[in-house]
Amino acid sequence: MLKIRIVRPPRGQIDGVLFDLFHVGLTYELSPSLATLLVCEGYAEPVLDFLDTYREQTSLPAYDRAADGRQRPS
């Protein structure tokens, strides 16, 4: 199974699968063939969980000017 996120409303059907049932912005776990078809047609993008996890683990803390004590030059 592959995860994809719908980025453009798909239309029509293939092999009895109605593409109208997929909604923009939602993530779906689909068979590799159906997921690949939607990505290749531009209706979806792959969701790579390991990249999302990496981004969360490596995010930098927000800049806190009050704690820093330095002033921006005028």
C-alpha cells in the first residue's frame, strides 16, 4: 500500500473505481497501481512519512527576541 495526498480533483473512473470519491487535501492509502496512476495523472502526490518525521525531529526552535536580549539594528 502507498500513501498519497489528493492535490487536484480527479474525474471519471477506471476499472470500477470512481475517482469522484477522492477529496482534495485528504490522504489515502491505496494499492501501488492505483496510487501511481493518480500521481502520474497529476491528481495526487506521494506522502513520504519518513520525510515528515525527519522534518519534525530537525525543526529549529523559534527565535525568541526577549530571551536573546539583542536588538535589531534600526
